[in-house]
Amino acid sequence: MLKQLYIKNFTLIDELDMAFHSGFSVITGETGAGKSIILGAIGLLLGQRADSKSVKMGTERCIIEAHFDLSRYQMEDFFEQNEIDFDADDTIIRRELTAAGKSRAFINDTPVSLAMLKELGERLVDVHSQHQNLLLNKQDFQLSVVDVIADDVSELEDYRQSFARYQELKKEEQRLRDEIEQGRQSVDFMQFQFDELSNARLSDGEQEDLEQRSETMAHSEDIKTALYEAETALSGDEGGVVSNLKKAVYALQGIERVYPEVAELAERMNSCYIELKDAAGEVSGKMEDVDFDPAELETVNARLDRIYELQKKYKVETIAELLAIQEELERKLSNIENSDEALAEIERQVSETLKLVQRKAELLTEKRRVAAGVIEKQMREHLVPLGMPHVRFQIVVEQDSLSRSGQDKVSFLFSANTSTPLQPVAQVASGGEIARVMLSLKAMISGAVKLPTIIFDEIDTGVSGKIAEQMAQIMAEMGRCDRQVISITHLPQIAALGTTHYKVYKEETPQGTTSHMQMLTPEERIKEIAQMLSGSDVTDAAIQNAKELLKK
């Protein structure tokens, strides 16, 4: 639950540091006193988008910080998954905005993204404002209410995984159909291309080898001349390096006995002689290998021309790319040839998966129908004491086309009296009736989803007197179930039932208008409720009436 709220330099608030308590609390104050500002600050903590205009004029930054007690709500998994330190007794959320438009968010002093802040915020606080009453007209909201009461999270996730697989298979089926259709229209051309590449008998690395052979034959005379000169220098009869080196070795070996110092030198020179003699043999062999053959050169160049022609035609630069095109053409031709079998197989998979999806959708429908009955019963139990003795509330679960949510279309039907037929609730319920319906739904949902804090922003619109008191009783009951409920209200009947009472007020100072918030003492509560009853002129009767309300 929310333990502490600190706001600094936010719109009309200079500084606010307020402690909150468990149970049912109320916030009152005149219109325009700043209640919406406090809600706006809480909204920023829950991940709403920031506006630099929210920073109080004349200051550089605003800070909004809240402390939560999560010891009873088992939220360790969120912190572990996001690698954030977890303190169940004091979890701190902070948001900072600058006048320059920069925004930073922190959870337990760890910088986090706005998306992560919003994810945690949705698990901490539910703010119900008047515009949320419009949700009653939206089918996805109505379905989500039924799903909450049905407690079908695991079944819905299981269904969604199968439905996603079904969608993937349908896309694959359509892709294959499109490919087959396109292939059949161009099969002759693809066959011609494949035959052309296949008949070329290309091999990877062939081009580089041919280009080297062509280059070698084109310079065969230069190569033979160079090899001849090298052989002559090495093995020539007159002054050849090999024969002269052999003579030098013989000379040194002849004096080894009388002059041992040359033995090592002679050995080294002999090694050089052996190496050079071997090299000379290789040069001689290569001279015999190099032989200019015009017919072979013509054949090599013709092969290269064919390769270049194919590369230009298919807009590639290597044989490897040509081979890849050939392989892809072969695959497409094979698919066309075996298209009936491939299409039959994918259709079989689609059909089997569809049956599985439908079975899982039916399980969801069963749970939702049971939940619908529970909701109808509980809604009547809530609404009858709220001044609707003849209320009828019915949930219609109809079969719809398969979607990510299942195959159900949910409609909330409502009638406040026996003479009016059941119709969609948002179309026939008055503002006060919608407020009571939404409060009843929230009370029911809060019992299924353990949200630490629920804030009602003037949910009492359109009601008064005894009905307002009954609404307050419902909120008070919600606050007694390990939950913190805060109601922003203009009605004294609701304000009187709060276990803690806060007042928001404005103050005019030489520096401008500022908003403040204080927790009222028992005496201050009497005065505040009396003022809500009688206006600015508080009468003795209003004081007495306020005391009577507080006794309840």
C-alpha cells in the first residue's frame, strides 16, 4: 500500500510530504483546490507521459516520490526479473522532471525505463477516474472483467500460444499458395533458367582457376624467357652458380683434415649446393611445362566468356552466386512439382491446429459462462443496496470469430426496473447508475486481483444521500481486505465513513497560488464535513449533523 507521498515543485505545489494509512481514506476539498494535481503527480509515478509545463514556474525540476509497503503482496518476481533490489517494507518509486523537458524514473534508486515504471505501477495502484466509466461501452473491458472473475490466466495464455501457432501456419499456407501460383505462371521460364545454369556445369572456384590459366598462357613467352635465364644462371656450362658452388665445396672439403675450422663452413655450403641444385631442377621442369597452345587458350577464354555472360545476365559477380540461383530455382521447381503434397501437408497442419485452438477456446467459453453467472449474482447483491431494488444485470456470452482473446463476444446488459427491457449498460444507465455499476465491478474485481491501492476519483458522481452512504460502505469494506482504498469525494456521507480524512486547499501568497494537503484531526473533520453539508456558513445544525454522520 501507499505509505508516503512526497511532491516538490509540481504545478501549484511547493512541497508536500504526506503519510497515508491502510483501510478506507477520503480526500475532500473545494473544486480547483488541487485534488487533480495530486492525482496527476500519482499518475506520473505510474508511468504516464510527462509535460515540462508541470514543473512549477520559476523552478528547475520537480520531484515526485512514493513509498510502498508490499509485504503482503508477493511481488518479488518483478524485482528479480528486472534485477532491482527488493525491500518489501519500503519500496520507493521516484520520478524527476526538469523544466527543459527531461524525465528520469527510479525504482529503489535504480534507474528504469518509463515502460518498466508503468508495468510496476499497474500492479501497485488502480486509479478510477470519471472517464473510466466510458469503459463500460467497450467489449474488451467487459471481457477482461469476466476473465478476472473466471481466473483463466493460464488457460488464456495456453490458448494464445496455440492461436499464434495457428496464425503462423495460415500465413505459411498462404505464402505457399502464392508461391505455387506465381511458379505455375512462370514455370517454363524458371525451367529454362535452371537448364541454362545446370548445363553450364559450373563449379565453385572454377573462375579463379581459369583466369589464372588464361593469364599464364597469354604471357607464356615472357615466362619461358625468365625461366631460361634463371636456369642458365643456375646450371649454365659457363659460370653457373650450381657448378661453381660445387667446386667451392670440394675445395674446402679438401683442406678439412689440415684446417678443421672450415668443416662447418663446407657443410653449410654443401647444404646450399643441394638446395640450389634442387631448385635448378624445378626451374628446368617448369620450362618444359610452359608451352603456348593457342587452341587451349581459346578454349579457356571461351569458358570464361560464358561465365561472364551468365554473371552479367543474372546480375551477380561470382560463380557461388550463380550456383545459389541455380539451387533456388531447383527448390522452386521441386515445390511446384510437389506442390499438391506440400499444400496438402500444410493444410493438414492448419486443420489440426484449428481444432486444437477451437477446443481451447471452448474451455475458455465454459469458464467465462460460469464466471458470468457469478458476476450477475454478485452485481445484484451490490446494486440492490445501492438503491436499485429491481435491478437486472445480465452478461451475454456469444460466439464470435476466433481472435487472440478466444471466440467470445461479451455484452453487459442492464435494466434498473422491471418495466424496461435489458439493454447494453452504457446506453441505458444514467450517470449515477453507471457510477454504482462501476463501483460494484471494481469491488468485485478487487477481490480477485490483489491490488495494494485503489483510488476512486469522484466515483460518487450523480448520487447522494443514502445511496452515497451505501457506496461508502462498499469502499470501506474493500479497504478492510488487505487493501488501501482512497476516495476523492464531494459528498459528506462518503467523507464521514473514511478512517482517515485528508483535505486539499489553496492558499494565496505574495508569490502566487499554492496547493496544500493536510490530514484532519477529529475536530477538523467535524468542521470540514459540516462545511460540506451547509456551505461556507457553518451552522450549529450542520455541526451536529456532521457529528451524527461521523458516529456511523
